[in-house]
Amino acid sequence: MVIEQGDYKINPKIKEWLKLKGWDQRELANQINCHESLVSQWFNEEKPKKPSWNYARKLALMSGFDDVIIFDRNIKHQEER
């Protein structure tokens, strides 16, 4: 099985956590030392990109959430050849 773009998304709890902290995507990018455009790709509703393991780990450590990335219930499976 290959997981494609759009099969996963940032856990909505992360968005709520950002609101509670008073952070926008720019501030999150500053806090984890990456470019704002990269963070905006993670929160893209149509075609989200999964953060690298390093960034997902940083988000988990900062937020306290183990499940930073969640998989879409409507995952499209593709057979590996």
C-alpha cells in the first residue's frame, strides 16, 4: 500500500492548540524553525502535505499530542508493484 498526498492531515486538535496559544502559521513556523509556506502546506484542506518526521516530532513535543498526523478515513489504496 502506498499512502498518497491527501490521505492524511494535521490533527484538528493542533489547530485548536495554535488558537489557544495565540499563534498563527507564521509563528508556528518560527517556533519550529521552518518556512511559513511549508506549514501552510500541512494545513491545506484540499491537498495537505505530511510534515517530515522531524517536524511532526517537534509538533508532538511542543503540543503534547501523540497523534499530530491523522489518516483520512477515505484512504485510497494503491497496490505496490
